[in-house]
Amino acid sequence: MNIELTPRELAEAYLAQLYDQAPPSTEMPFNAVFLWEDLICEEPEKAWPVFLELIARRDDDETLEQIVYRLELLLSRHWDAFHERVEALVREHSRLPRFLPDEALAKERFEASEATDDEIVQAYIENYRLSADFQRVEELIATEPELALPLVLEIVNRGQSYGFDSFDLLTPLQDLLRHQGEAVIDRIEREALTSVMLRRCLWRIKRHEKNTPPEYRIAEDVWRRAERAADGTTDYNSDLPEDVRPIRLSEEGERLISSWFEFEQTFWAFSTVWEITCGDPERLWTITKALVTAAPDEATLGYIGAGPLEDLLSGYGEQFIGRIEQQAAADAKFRLSLAIVRQSGMSDELLPRVKNALGDQERYPN
């Protein structure tokens, strides 16, 4: 839809949408966020006055954070044309340097760096290895508040040591409050008195709660107490302690916490493989073969079969079936992975060829 708005009109529409004050869709038949981001990417000179309008209107932490996110998008797409303007804007604003300090405006932050196939493969397999412990943390949060609470508090406590911020750390805390709020809120209130990062996470949860369907939100009385425990703290009006002193947990607890952080740090590989699936089937084929070669056991081979190999056959089966048949004939590990593939989006014509490629390898039942 071709929509022409003045910078002021787009800024007003953006703020209305951001704070759920937008008029009915019949009056605003467009998404102001998407429209502004499209301008940032495609017509940045038209997007720049919107930044100025927004900054002139509001300087609360929530709005400034949204503006900064899109300033970073602008710099990642149009560094040469805009970095001097952005740097001047930050210097001239009383609070923006807190959001974008000098090191956050370094050019290398906005230069694209693509992972190699080997890096993707290693991180993808490591991420799968850690997934059982990661899921165990989620299970404890859902079912065992006494065991989950110290894990979640220590994840929040240690987060800055791993380079994590409140955005990276909020999910286990939010899930714990959602599933076990009554059982844990007393301790969380007490811990928040001395933990800056915990208060930051409680602040960060606020917007997430707002955008969560009502049936999945934290109980209202629990959330009122949690919001009070945040005590007005945000990422931008508080300083974290220089040293973090971890509280030693049980051997299992230490393993689960370590796995949780390492899983989060390697999850990028899963996301990267999915992006490749959507746009680069030749590279997906290369990475899938490398994953099979690197897989240390049958469980990992099954994970690869149910993931990128199944996606390859579902999305690009006709293009790759010949190569898949050849690879299966020469590689026993590949056949083990192929045995897990379900039909999914694969055509009926391809399915017999996949079965034949397995030879004597038993196929996972569809």
C-alpha cells in the first residue's frame, strides 16, 4: 500500500500504535512500525525527520529504547550517510548517551560479519547437545518452584558475566512468575531489594506482559507486587555492580545454569540455518552434509534429519533428490539421518525415492 505521511503524522501514528492508542484499523489501515522501518531501509532521508519528531515528543526510557533500536537499524543499512548525524543527535540529547555510549557507535558494530559454515555446524550441534538441560530448566520452572527459583535467580545474577542484558534474561523469570507466582513472589521481592539486574528484568517484563495474551499473563496480584519490586529501575537509570558473586548451587544446578547460558549463546546457529533454509538451498545442502558428518551420535543425526534435511526435501526436494540418493548410497550416517525424515511438504512422487534411498535402513514410521 502506497501511503504518504508527513514525519509528524508518522511519528504520531507510531506512538499511538506503540502505546496501544491507535484508532480502529478502518481509520489507520497500516502498520506504523513497519512503514517507518521500510523507510529506514529504503528511503532513509524520509525516515530521518521521524526520528527528530519522536525525540522532540518523548524522552521516557521505553520510547527512547525503541528509537535507539531503529537508529541502529539505520546505521546498519546506511552508515556512511548517517553516522555523523546520529553521533551529533546523541551528543546533543541529555539522555541518549546512556542508550548509545561511544563504544556502541563504533563502526565495526554495524559491519556485517557472516559466520562460516564450519562455525555454523559446530554451534548447531553444540546447541542440540545442550538442549536437554535447557529443556530441564523449563520443566522445573513449570513444575518445581522450589528447585526452579534458585536456578532462575542465579541466571539473573550471573547474566552480566556472560554479557547478557535484561532482555536476554527475562524469559525464565517471566515464566517462573507465570507458572509459580504465588510460591515465589515473596523471595523475588526480597531479592529485588539488592539485585539491580533482577529489578531491570522485572521492568523489562512489563512490556512483554502487555503484549502477551491474557490467558498466559502473570496473575494480576502477583504482577502488581513484581512491578512494585522493580521500584522504577530501568536499564538506563541504574548501574550494575562491577563484580558478580555467584551463589554456588548443587552439581546439577551448576550444570543446568552453565547449559542454559551456552544454549542461549549458540542458538544463533539454529536461527541461521533456518534463514538459509528460506533463501539459499545450495548452502543448506552443504551445511546439512557437514552436520551429518560432524554428528557424534544417532540422536544428533535424528535431530538433523527432522530439521534441515527434512526442510531441504520439503522445500527443494525435486532439486536435490538425485544428490540425496547418491549421498545415501555412500554414507551410512546420512542414511540414519534420512530415516527420520517425515513427508511433511515433500511431494508424493518423491517419497518412494527417499524410501528406496534408505536401502535396508529402517525408516522412522510416518
